[in-house]
Amino acid sequence: MCSHVRIGDQAPDFTAETTQGKIRFHEWIGNNWCVFFSHPKNFTPVCTTELGYAAKMKKEFDKRKTKIIALSIGTVEDHKHWIPDINLSQNTTVEYPLIGDKDKKIASLYGMVHPNESETTTVRTVFIIDPNKKIRLMIAYPASTGRNFDELLRVIDALQLTDDQKVATPVNWHHGAECIILPSITDPNEIKELFPQGYREVLPYLRYTQVHEKSLS
Ligand code: BEZ
């Protein structure tokens, strides 16, 4: 996969045909976050489970003001034929759009086609894009390995928290767990003001605190 885009870049904008009509990507994201993921091919087992699980998680994404959209090379008509299989086998209803990228324009823009692999399949990639249309996460997976969509929710929680407060999240952090005070904050008065609840210091540069997080119920 050629890397055309990098973490921190502006996500390239595009117009696309989708199973829910024509969209302009940035306009469609609007003031929301977005999970944009490609999967190798329609009518394949791993992809069927992934798209079904993503559909089941839609409510969790909604709580985080996050829209989801999938892409594979092929026509919207083909995607529409596949959706009933996903719905039936995964016991769900796909309510998010699938992009039909038959001429690979969007896949090429995002570096989703491996130059030495099949020209008709996309790599299993995932991007998290913020409301400013900046790419905040990108991961590529092997074709034979289904993604962990719960991990994407965890990263969105972490990004939304660390955008709001002067903290970072430690290994395996999850919503509600202790986070880390940014090492750049060293002034004791500022620490007191920002973290009146206190903190525990393990190392001078590793200080844990419990912050108030938005409710996800
Ligand atoms: C799948 O989604 O099942 C799949 C796609 C490409 C290669 C292997 C598995």
C-alpha cells in the first residue's frame, strides 16, 4: 500500500456514489467524527462479519458523534446485493453508507490499493477523521484478520478526552479509567487549577489522575 496520506494530514475530500446516494465526503462528515474503512471485497466471510459488527455498533458511534462509512472497489449495485447477506447472517441492519469505488479513485487517493497485490481489492484499512477533517488514526490489517471495532471506539473516546483536557491515556486505557497528566504541565499552581481532584505521582513524568468524562449512557 502506498502511503498517500499520513496521520495528522487533512483527509482528502471526494465525491462518491454510495448505497445511500451521492455524497461529498467532508460535507457528509459535517461537524462529526468519522470512521472510514475499506475492506477487500464484497461477499467474503471476514468482511461480512466486520460490516455486520459495525452496523450493530452504530448506536455506540452515534453517542460519540461519529459517522461510519465503508468502501470497497465495485459498484453500489453490487454492495446493495451484499447487504441482505450481512443483515441476515449477522442479525443486524446496515444503516451506514457503503461507497462504490468502481474506478478506484478514492482507494487510490487514500493509498488503499497495494501496488503489488490485486488491483481489484482494497487493503483492510481504517481511518479515524475528526470534525476538522484531520486524520487522527490510520491502521492497516492483513486481509485474513478481522478488525477489532471495539478498539476504534476506545481510540475515539481517548481522542475526544485528550482534545478536551490536558491529559494523555496510558496503555490499554478505557473510558472511565485513570489518565496521565501531560508532562509539559509542571507549574504546581496550574496542576492544582486543572486537576483539583489531585493526582498520584509514580515518576516525576508519570502522574495519574481521574478526570471527569462525558457520560456515554
Ligand atoms: C474476507 O473478508 O473474508 C477475506 C478477504 C480477502 C482475503 C481473505 C479473506
